[in-house]
Amino acid sequence: MKKRVITAVLAATMALSSLAGCGNGKTLEEQTASTGETGTQESAEDEGFSMADAKDVDGTEISFWHSMGGVNGQAIDALVEKFNTENEFGITVNAQYQGEYDDSLNKLKSAQIGNMGADLVQVYEIGSRFMIESGWITPMQEMIDADGYDMSSIEPNLAAYYTIDNKLYSMPFNSSTPIMYYNKDMFEKAGITEVPDSLEAIEEVGEQLLSKGGAGEVISLGIYGWFFEQFMGKQGLDYANNENGRKEAATAVAFDENGGAANILTAWKSLYDKGYAPNVGKGGDAGLADFSAGKSAITLGSTASLKQILQDVNGKFEVGTAYFPKVKSSDEGGVSIGGASLWALNNNDSKKARATWEFIKFLVSAESQAYWNAQTGYFPVTTDAHEEQVFKDNIAKYPQFQTAIDQLHDSSPEYVGALLSVFPEARATVESQIESLLNGDQNVDETVSSMAEAINKSIEEYNLVNN
């Protein structure tokens, strides 16, 4: 019987913040030993998967851990309440907010070390490789096959991210892509009739936007690792080796050898040096405030930010949306997704497995996804949701969101993005290195080298522990 071994040391290596202090004051080694077999967890693949019949789960309770706060959390609560009230199986879902994505994943690691995990967890996309290798999960494909579930309505470019060797490991739930937001009024004043499709093209119209359009900044471009990954995909180039970590686990980045990182950083630095893209800070939302205030003509952000941007702009100018920019206009590639998916934990309980699966099917149903899209701005993960009146009304109210749907459909699973066990650390590295580049502390080649060296070291340390 094959077993995967994920120790507490691995969890500490992978996490952005250490798990030291968890486990009632025990050391990491003591916490690991207390689970038996050095913290070994066995996956459903190894043990064989069984799921009870739906008629046999009356009275079953499951725990759902999520990371949706604010209005998104309210939408989750409404869906859970609807399921608990209306499901015909007598299933009760206890939804528990676990903090932001990093917090939630670290709590999951701590709970699994103590063998007290949830039944269903929401994990951000860059935690996917870790979850696959953890040995804690029931691959979603096992549930799909056991139930004969028809996946044809699930958006293929969303499912592709979480699929390896034709096996879906988790169910897409709150998915988004990055798009470009632009100030239509500034573009009109500047006499720009064609929206730039690349960083190169943005630089070409930069002076017009400043001198004629009234922009204080051409683009408020947040220093964000996700954007860097998207620029790689838009070039049609891999971020990591072993086919972006999808053929087998990545052992090193590829962006230093294929020239992709140098292309991105050269274009970014040029925009910065010309005063077109000042340093507005780190994070995906770092550039949104300047845009919404009417200071910058362009910004990049998640599709899920659309409603907030429109609310903040509040009619001061017309907001346009366009595809996420390429690096050069001649590039041919596509976007990958962000957000999170639903992972079923293997708790060796066939009734809980069935209850979890019935809840998952409810969450990705057309009705639920149309509601989720309208409330949050995330994609409906099922195409059937497009036929729901709630979705139709929402797209009529926010026509800018059609850009996001068109961009998703115009992309391809070929550009689905990398799977990397140490993605949280990798993103932090990319962001700090880009900041050093813009501050003049190093040149492009030095930045690429430093990025690659730091991330490769993290990958090597992770693989040493995992293997």
C-alpha cells in the first residue's frame, strides 16, 4: 500500500508563517509523533473510496471551512442556509470562516497534524500542489465517478487548472481572472481609440494620456506575484519546469531560462523609468485606489474587483474593461485563473463523503452559481448559470463583466498556469524582487537571477522533505 508522508516539518517549510506554537505547546516533532506513523495521511486513492447512498445520510453533519469574509461571507452563509433548509437528505452543513487563505491553510495543517480536520475546505489556487501531495484529500474525480456526475457544464478552462492526468482534484468554486480597467473619459480626451493590448502598447500611448488625457499616472500597476504569472502565460511560456509542474512536480522555475521573466521586468522597468507606472505598492489591490480616484488611466485587477471599482468610481467617469495585457503585442498566450476551489478531505466516513458531495453539487448548481456571481463578481463555474435570470440581470447591470467571460473563453487549458508546492513563498519572492528592481537596487538580469535562486531553493527544500 502506497502512502504519502507529509510531516509537520514540511508544513512549516511550505507555510508563509510557521506552525510553531500550535499543538498545545508541543514541539513540531511531538505534534507529528502524536498522530502516529510520523504524521502519515493516506489518500482515498491509496485506501479505496466509498460513498454512502444519499438515502442513508439523514442526520449527517459536515464541517465546511472557508475564507470568505464581508459580503462574500454573507453570500456563503446564505447558500449554506438554503442548502440546510431545502436539501432532501437531512444533511446539515456547519460553515466556519477560518480567516484569509494563508490563515485557513495553516489552520488546516495544524488540524490535520492533530487529526481534527474539516470535511470540506476552500483552498486558494496556489495551494493546489500542496493539497494534492498532502495525502489528506479525496480527489474530486472519485466522487464524480462514483455518482456518475456530468461535468460537461463546468467551465473547461476553470476545471483544467485543478486537473492532472485527466483527474479533477478539486471543484472550482470562486474563480476569477485578471483584466485591465481603463478610464474611458481619459482615453477619449487623449484621442486614443484603440485600447492598448500590451505593456509595450501602453508605453506607446503613455505620453498622450498624461499630456492630453489628464492622467496623473498612466497605469497604477500593483506589484503582485499573480500578475507576474499572468504575464508569463500571456507570452505562452512556462513559469516552472516539468510542464509547469503538471507533468510531475516542478524541480525549478523555467522563467529564467526561457526569457519570460526578463521580458516582463524589462517592460515594467521601462514604464517605471518613464514615469508611467510608479511604485504604488504590493498586492493585487494596490493600484485600484489611484484608478478609482481618477488619478491613473489604467489599472490591473481581478474580475472580482469590478463591483467595488464601479462603486468607488461612483459615476465620476466611465469604466472600461479589456483583456489582461500581453508583454509585447506580438505575444500569443492566455490567462490563468485565480480564486479558490473546494477540496474534500478523506475522513474515512462514507456518509460524510456523500453529504460533502451533495453539498458540493449544490454549490456548483446553475442556480447557486448565478446567485454567487451576482453577489460576489466571481465567475459562474458552470455554463448553465448563464441561462439563469439572476445572471442575465447581473450582466445587463454590469456589462463590463462580459469582458471577463469572453477572455476566459478565448483562453485555453494550454495556458492554465503552474502548480508549485511553494507558491506562497514564490509570490512573496517575486514581489520583493520587483520592488528592489524598481528602487534601483539591482538590474533586470540580477533580479531574474535572484528570483530564480530563491524560489529554486524553496522548491529544493520542500522536495527534500516530501521525498
